[in-house]
Amino acid sequence: MKDETRGQEDSAQDAEACAEALESLDRVSLGEIAFDVSGVDVQDEPEAEAQSDDQDADDVEPAEDEADHEDTESEAGNQPESDTGEETVLLNSLPAEDSLTRELPGLGSAPAVDETIAMGDIPLPSVPSAREAEVRHRKMSPKRRNLMVAGVVAVALVAGGAGYAAWNGYQQEQVAAVAANAHTMMSVQIGVHAAGLDCSTGSKIPVQVNGQDSDGSSVSETLYVDEHGRGIKLLPGDYTLSIAASPIAADGTIYTVPTTKTQVTVKSDGQDLSAQATFKLKVPSADTVTDDQIDAAAKYAEEGGCSSAAAAKILQQAATARRDAAANAVSASEAQAARDADARHKATNLYQFDIPVEWYGKVETWQNGSTLCIYLAGDSDTPIVTLVAVRDGESFTPDEGDTVLGTANLGNGYTVYASGPVYPYVVPQTINGRTQNPVSTYPMDTAIELVELTTGNRYTYSQIKNVLVGKDGNADAATKLECDYLAQILLPSIKAQD
């Protein structure tokens, strides 16, 4: 009977050891586990377990007081074990439905009552003292200690295996995500500058893409972007981008296509590549646009730059009309310039020259042999400059009130003398009423125009009157001003007659 009782105690103790091993998981990490049985820490073992171990005389040699206890227990013979031990066995053997914490019968929906407290005769576990822990350690059977260590190690291995499985799963998810991205089209944006382009009314910009995607496949295709550089979708990879042709604006504007090529790497969706790939499309003079440029722009507009072939055709017609109008305007301007040049060109029997562009339309001329006078339009009595050819070695005397303003040697034995009034000096003096042999008196608008013609608008009338000449007059400064200007715009054009 005693052997049977001890068997029951061993079974109970083994069960409690496993329970304690599970409870210790919160305090034991993998790094703290030692496989030396002698190092097992059992200080957290409940006091009731120590009392049960007192009865295990086969494993540990009892002290004097413990021997007395065994004698008393032997005298009892087949007497029943203590209430505490018996209840411990019964509690461990209770079925799941007879849990210590449950709703009491007959109370309906009343709150559940903890019968562990209601029973009252089961002592709560207490923390053992250092001596009690040591005693328990010495009294614990090797079998029980091995079970505890095995339980802790098993739980730790399970926890470690679960962690490894979680990490391995995460790694596999990452690999799968990368693999999925490698086969997902990515939207990217580049930088473009095309003044006046609105792709909602004009055509989009064709971009030539060459390179290799992440699968190692070669890529060569034309994609289209709007005026903001959006519209390209590519698989991750390395590519070279360039502008294939000009877009066509709604008004028919054709752009100069940049020849630059840019290498980019596509890594993620929504990637902004404008820092690496920016293309500037400039607007050339419309009359310089060729048929080939228009045809290339129309081709790409029809293939993908426009919503339809009909829309592309309309833009092509607008580009052609704009170019033709500009070319016609240029031609007309050139024709007019030729007529003007012919009108400005003057000739005598000894020399020829051109009326300065700045004077054209504001002056007229009269001619007498090798003498030619340029005067204010509509006022032949107001000469600006008179040109006279004089044989080399002969002297020249200007008319009264005129000053020699410059000369031009023809190289054929003659020299042309340019003379006339020094208007930057004469006009201010005349307006002030202080004349010094003036040609005539002048109304203010005429005075201003004469000063402008003889100085090329480099100074205003007020500046000449108040600063350059001054109210006291300064003929030398005024003369130099007019001479310098005529030397720039008139005298260089005087050549010997063919």
C-alpha cells in the first residue's frame, strides 16, 4: 500500500514539475539554459511540493527531524495520507468541465464565483525561503530534475523554431515582393521644357527608349509624355532616353529636337527622373522649319502623340500653314528691304553711298554733278549734310555757317568732303534766342528732330542743351559729337563710282 501511495506521489510530482517548467518560460531565455542537471534552479517551486518530497525516503537521506517524521509515518502504517496531499491529487485529476472557476449552479446569469476561494481549505502557494529552496534542490529526484530541464529545453526549442519560421517567412515575402516588382510596370517622370506646348490641344512628345529591363530583355520602343514629362511606364531596368521628334502645338509650332541622350535607372513606381533626364525643346524661327521636320512630327503624332490620325492631320496642316506664313512674311520683308536699300542708295558721276538706315524716310536729297545734299524731309532749306567731291591737292571751303564734319578718300584722285551745320550747338543757341550765325530759327519739334538725326539719339535735346553745350555754348563739344556720329553711319558707305 505504501509503494502504491509513493507511486501516486511520484506521478503528481512529475506533473507538477512539467507545470513549473511551463511557468518558468517567462523568466528563462534560451541563453540561460544549462544542460548540467546540478545547475537547475528550483527556488520558485511551491511549498506544497517540498512537503510532498519529505515523504520520498528512497532518493534523499533525511535529517534527524526528518527521520523522526518518517518513523511517525511508518507507525501510521496504512493510515490515509494528509488532507493536503489527498486534495492535491484530486485537483490534478479533475476533468476540464469541473474547473475550479465556473458559474455556480442555480444562479443563472449571476457572475461566476471562484470556487478556489470558496473552498477555503486549499492553502495558497508561498515563496520559499533560501533554506527551503536548498532543501528542495537536494531532495529533488534526478528523474524529476531531468523532466524539468527537458521541458524547458523543449519549450525553448519550440519558441526558437517558431521565431525562425516567422523570420524565414518574412524573408520569403520580401523575395516574393522584389520578384513581383521586377515584373510590374513602373510610372516615371522626366523633365521637359517646350514653351507654349499644351498636349491636351497639341500632340505629345515622343521619347525613344532603349535599354534592358530587370529580366535581361532588350527594350526599344517609343513612349509619349505630356508637357510635364509624365506618361512613361517601364519595367525596372537601365534605359537610354532621347527625343524622337518634335511635338506639334495647337498653333502649328514645331520645336527644335535636342540631340542629347540620357541614361536612367528605373527602380520604383512614381520615380521622378527629371534631375537625370531633362530635355529643352526650343522654338526656332517659323520660316526656317522644313518639310522633313513637319512630316516627322506628324508621323509620331499619328502613331501615339494624338488621340486619332485625324487630329494629327489637323496639327500637320497647322504647322505647314504657320511655316508658310512666316516664310512669306520674311520674303516680303526681304523684298521691302531690297527696295529700301535701292531707295537709300545714291550715286554721282564720281562716287556712291547709302543713306543711313536711321535717316531713311526722314530725309531727302538733291544732286548737282558731283555735289549731293541731304536735307530734312519736306524742308530743302534745312540741309543736314552736303557732300562735295574735290580733286586731291585742291582746297575746300564750306558754305557760310557750315563746318567740315568729315572726309572720305575715294582712291581715284578725289576726296569727298562732308559739311553742314553743327546742330547740337546751333539749335540750343537758336531756341535760347542767342544766335551765332544760325541757318534759321526752328520750332521745337524740328529742333528736336535735327538733334536726333545728327547724334543718333545718344543724347536727348535737354541733355545737349543743358549739359553737353550749356547755356554759354560749347561749339567744340557739339562738333565732336556730330562728327563722331557721321563717321560711324555715313562716311564708311562713300565709295568711288564703278
